[in-house]
Amino acid sequence: MSGPTSPDEFQKQMQDFLQKQFKTFGTPGFAGAEPTGTVTQPEPEPARNDFDFAYKPRDVKTHLDRYVIKQEEAKKVLSVALCDHYNAVRQAFDGEEQGHYTKQNVMLIGPTGVGKTYLIRSIAELIGVPFVKADATKFSETGYVGGDVEDLVRDLVRQADGDVDRARYGIIYIDEIDKIASSSEQQGGRDVSGQGVQTTLLKLMEETEVPARSQQDMAGQIQAMMEGMRGGKKEGDTINTRHILFVVSGAFAHLDKIVGRRLKESSIGFAAGTQEEVEGERVLEHARTPDFIKFGFEPEFIGRLPVRVVCHPLSVDDLEQILKSSEGSVIRQYKQSFAAYGIDTRFDDDGLRRIAELAIDEETGARGLMTVCEKILRNLKFELPSSRVKEFAVDAALVDEPGTALETLLANAPEQEDNEVDNTLKQFAEAFSGQHGLSIKFTDKARKQLTRLAKASSLSVYEFCKEHFRDLHFGLKLISKNTGKTEFELDESFAENPDSALSEQVVASYKNKKS
């Protein structure tokens, strides 16, 4: 009778089982079954010190200017905060860590579609760090969708392809942070769940060790148990959040009322005109920590977000500029979509202006541009790839009446195609003349026949003609030598069978020469 199973043998058996049962879960750190024989524990690799950051604030802002229109103050503030943070990270990795450095976590305030997410994502792409975005409304004190707030940190590891060292200086972006405020003004009473989420996030924003495996991850927990049986913790089981930059954002509805009330109260006792008048969106620029506490944030939580900046709503002019200048403009996307079907798309200035005017009515900022473009171009994207239309312009008339414009494009498609074929045949004739010193032109019937044959061969008209008439110059030069002609008209017989038509004309030229 065999003796009791050793821990190593038991671990191998469990790994084989877990691989079969949980292989689709993609558990970070879960190792596959080791080969039979002695199981050896790999030596932990020392943390790498290969982080490099050499950007200056102006460099970062220049990069952001390529993608984000307006929000000048936000871009400046973010550029400085980012450089301060990652210079501190680099110094820490070089053994020169600042003793009492306060991490510059960021709060962005502004309505939807003004570029908040785009700003942070562009920064992460510039410096090459892992980036994770989450929605604060999905969190609760106990967790969300089978996970918890700490899953954000574990998601950084996944974004870093399992590289824990890279994840330790990534960026975590949490949108709609205003929704976890617990003010009675916001939600009709104290929201205990919101307080709990704030407390959990507070720990992450300060410094804590996050387990690499979630408690809800069965495969990961069993794997951790196996490793524990074999000699304790493995290096990389936790992720330190000290150098992770946290950015939160939200629209903060009604915060302007809190700030406005404070400004009004502070003006009592002053002479008329001595208190600065603040109206509309500019009110939020005067928000202070007590205003956020009254809004519903815990003092400790808001205190860990020292960098606060307001992103302002976009105007029609701003939306038009996004379409024209931003490297992330949706116009590029639509041009590429049509180009995939061989259709050239031109967006005229009046068309772009009209799109911007319609998008502003969506009240979703830059996101409204995609909504409007999709509504306008949806039927064109469906119909034109199967038509003979090869180019069209998006002008104000098309934006206002896309259905009518589509009907006109389809009705004019044959004429448009004829014009394209004519131009192509002219280009071929010019190239032929330049190479062989003989002028050729095609009759209408020849043009139609060549168009049909080119389609059947799946070649462009130009490429088809190059192949179809590859020996044409030999025969025409003989005819030219016999007759002195240098200009030739090619009819449908040449289009159908150039060798046969050419032979007849060569024979005829010799007969005429003898006579």
C-alpha cells in the first residue's frame, strides 16, 4: 500500500485539476502543471529598476494638444502633476526617494464628453505605463461584479502582461467619483456604502499592499494555499500602491450651488463691488476642500486628492476644431471605413460646421460628434460599398438631408464611374504614348467593354489594360512603319481581342503598302 501523498505531489495533482477546470479564468500567477519528478521553487527575481522618465511639463502638454482641444488649464496642471509624480518615482527607483513626498493624485471636474478620459489615456500612452479605467458607480463596500475595489490594482498587473513591477507605477482612473459622495444634499441621507468605498480607495491612494489574488478567485486561492504548504509566500504575491497615480473625475452636479452659497455668504459685510462676481461654470474654479466635504466626501479622502482642475464645457467652435484638428477625430475613422471599400470621402468645412452644431444639441460634449456622424452616415455605409460610387463629399446639404444625398449619389453613380474610367484610359494612353511614341484613344464602345472585362478579372481598369495590351505596341509600330500613321483609334474589337484585331490591321497595312 502506498504511503501518504506528499505536499509536492498533492500540489501537482491539484494544478492538473485546476488547469482543466479553471484555465479560462486567466488567474495572475497561476502556474501550469510541472513535470513529474522533483518540484523546485524558482528563485524570486529582484525588482527591476528600469523605469525611465525624462519628460518636461511642456513636452507633456504639447503631446496633449495633439489630441485634446481646449482645456488649456487642465492640460497644464496635469502636465506638471504628472512630471512631479514620475520624477519622484524615478528618484525612488534610483535610491533617492524624497522622505516626505505627498503623491499628487488628481481630481478632474467637468461634464461628460469634455476630454477627461482622453487626457489621462493620452498621458498613459505617452509615458508607456499601464492604465486602468473604472466607473465608481459599480463599486460597493463589499465589492462589485464578483470583485472588489482592490481589483483595480490587480487589473493594472493584467494590463502590464503580468509584470508586477510595471504595475506598481501605473495609472488608475476612476470616473463618476461624485456618485459615491454621501451628502444628504446629494442622496437624501448618509450613504454608508459610499463611505465604505471612499475608505477603501483612501487606503489604495495612500500606500498599501494589495494581494495579487482576489478572495473571490477560487483557482488563485487554492494555488496560494499550495504555495503556503511548500514554504510560505512567494515574491510578487502583493502589489504596493505607493507609486500608483490615481485620477478621479466626475460632473459634480450641484457642487456649484454649494460653492456659490459660500461665496455669497463670504461677501456679506463687504461693500458692493468688492466681491468678485462668479457665474456659471467658473464657480467650480473656486471650489475648496470644505465644499467637497459638504458635497459628501470624507475629509481624509478629499485630502488625498490635492490636484484639482476644472474641465469646461465645449462650444460649437470647439467641436468643429476637434473634427478638423484632433488626431483622434472621428472623421479619420469614417474616412478609413469608406476607404476600406475603395471609396474616397471628403469632409467640407460647411459639413463639419453643421455636424458640430447638431452635436452640441446632444449635450454629451465630444461624444455627440460620433452620435451625429453615425446617424448621418449609417445608410451611406450600408449602401455605397455595394454601389459604383467611388467618391463623395460630406457637405452641409448631406448632413441636413442624408437620405436625399444618398439617392442622388446612387443615381449619379454610373456617370461617376464613366468619368473615372475615361480618366483612367487617358492616363493609360498618355503612358503608352510616352513609352512608345504612338498616340491611342478608345471609342465609347471600347471603354464600356474594357470596364466590363476589368470587373470580371477583378483588376482595376488600368492594370487590366497593361496586361490586355502588353503586345499592342509591336503591331502598331509595324502599321506606323507601313502607313506613316502615329495616331490610332481602338474600337470594341481591340477591347475584345486585341491580338486578332491587331493582326487584321497589320495585314491590311502591308496590302496598302504594296498597292
